[in-house]
Amino acid sequence: MKVWARGGALLAAASAAVLVAACGSSGGGSTASSSGGGSGASTSGLTAPQANTPVPTSVGKGEGQLNIVAWEGYAQPQWVKPFEQATGCQVSAKYAGSSSEMVSLMANGGGGQYDLVSASGDADLRLIYGGDVKPININLIPQWKNFHPFLQNPAFNTIGGKHYGTSYEFGPNVLLYSKKTFPAAPTSWSVLYNKQYAGEVTVPNNPIQIADAALYLSKTQPSLGISDPYELTQPQFNATVNLLKQQKPLIKKYWDLASQEISLFQSGTTVVGAAWPYQTNTLVAAGAKVGDTIPSQGATGWADTWMLATKAPHPNCAYKWMQWVTTPKVQAQQAVFFGETPANKLACPIMDQISKGSCAAYHANAPEAYFQTLKFWKTPLAQCGNGKNDCVPFQQWVTAWTQITG
């Protein structure tokens, strides 16, 4: 299991997070045969530059090489070596430490170097509207039909009916708590803003954390009119930032690594915080008296997508990879290794074969109603879902987060 930080270094490359609705590079290698494009795809006033790029109707012979940009731990030998043996596609992985680093590496359609990127939801729209990734033919991904329904056509990677990649693994952002302090699970995120726990609270060091506070306010202050925690008007954004500034004195640490939060709870330094199931399961396995929950207001979550570079030099190997890593066995291997939930519902029993109880531990067998409580990361845009340009874009989230945590 790798100890990692999803988006933890997001601040460093924030200036690269510029969304453009204008030209994105086109081109890249071609597969065996292609079909015509179709009508352009647009959402919230933006147009995806590659919307009309033809998609393949079949997968040709592999080119012998595959270059991917991925989270560390997404290209492990136990599933990479069998893939290489089966397809002849030799995998070269460039690990990124943040979503913005992925966006930077994929600039100019991958630069003719990279084929795929395992982007999280807070990067997807930047890549799509920047023209750096192109649509895929989901019919060439046989296991897509076995995905959880909410990951078959999610808004963060499917626009205007065009799929800009195939969903992969995901996870909720949960409320982690000490059972000593909370004999019963807290029912509200309000504990993260309660002065009673001053100096005992920890949350991720990530601008997208603003969405968690916005989700909380959407339920507790309905007069603000927040319907989407990623689409905030300036007054809604200001209210959310103010809440987070009030929270700052309560924070023991804004954690960058999962291991940091684990250490904080093991030492008893913190008693409540925002986390992933990985931290909970690691702590429980080590004997810590902790639990996690999704409070009544719901929760945010992250979901990854394998996205095809506009200038992918090895498109056939890229499709073969997307086919391979979405199979139940590889999904299970990935989920157990990394501490996340597979998109493929058929992976659940295999997870338990690999590690007993892991299917339930990572909510892989949860009912659909559970997943509907999650608001998955997506890139905040100035162009709101209401068709107006009155929302606060991502770069301002980064600036505000620096002010909040500084």
C-alpha cells in the first residue's frame, strides 16, 4: 500500500490550471478504423475542442509501447507485467503528485509523448476544455456495462454524450472520528467547525476542500442557495471561505499525506477529521479505536478516469490498457492495493479473495443510494450550470485556500 496525497501539491502548479474554450491540439496516432465525429459538445457555455474528433470502431495491433501519467501505485507489476505479456505493449509510467501536475504534463495533448492519464475529477474538465484529451469509444471497453451506473456517464468525464475516458476507481471523503471522544458516530460535519474540538481537528490541504464546506452550508444555510458545491457564486463562495477561516484556529494540521493523518489519530493528537476510507482501515487494522461515517449532509468524493491524450502516439495500446484495467481482477487488485473502490461491480468477490473483508471495507458492495450521497470532485468553472458566467473559477479557489491556510 502506498501512502500518498491526492492533490496535496495542487497549489504549486495552480497557475497552469487555465481553462480555454478555444483551440486545443488535435491529431495523434490512429487506430485500425474510425468513425465520424458528430455534433459538438458544450456545457456551461464552454465548448470541448476535441468533441468532433473521430473515435475508433475497433482496436488495432498494439504499437509495442504505452506511456501513462498516473498516480503512484496505479501501475503495479502484478497487473502491468501480465498486460505487457498479453499485449506486447511495454508500459512506461510517469507518476504525478497532484492533479495540476497531471494537467501540466498533458499540455498540448500530451505533447505526442503521453497516451493516457489517470485524472481525478478536479482535473477532468481542465483537460477536456483545454483540448488535451479526446473522446473514446466506450463500446470498445467491454466491462463498461458492469460499472456502477453513476460511473457510466458521470458529468466529470462525459459531456454532450461524448465519453472522454473510462471511469476507474473512486472513494468518498469521510468523517473520521475517535470512538473515545465520540461513542456514537457524529451525524453532522458540524463537528469540524465546533470550538469544542479546537486543536483536535484535521482536514486535507487541498483547495477542493472548499467544496466540503460548501456542501455543509448547502444543508445548514439553505438561504445561500447552494445547489452544487463546485458551482459557487461570489456571495456563496465568500460565505464558504468565511466558514473555513473561522475553522482555521481549530485545525491541528492540514494534512498532505494520508500517513500524517494516521499518525495524528494514533497519537491522540486529533479526534476528528476529514479522511478517506484508507486511513480508517489502516488505523483499525493497527488497533486504533476509530470509525468513519458519511454525515447527514452527504459527502464529496473523488473518482478517477483514464483519459486519452489528444496526441497519443500509441492509441491501440491505450485502448488495450483501458480494457485490461477495467476487468474485475485488475480492478480488485488495484482497489485492495491502493485502498479505494472499483468502478466494476464484479470486482467485489475478488477483493475478498485477495483481502478478506475488503469489499465491505471500501464500500464496493454498498447500495446505489450510498453512492448518490456523494458529490464527486469536478473542476470549478466560471461558467455555472445555469449558463451564466457568475461562478468562482478554480484559480480563485487556490488563492483563497492559500489565504485560509496561510
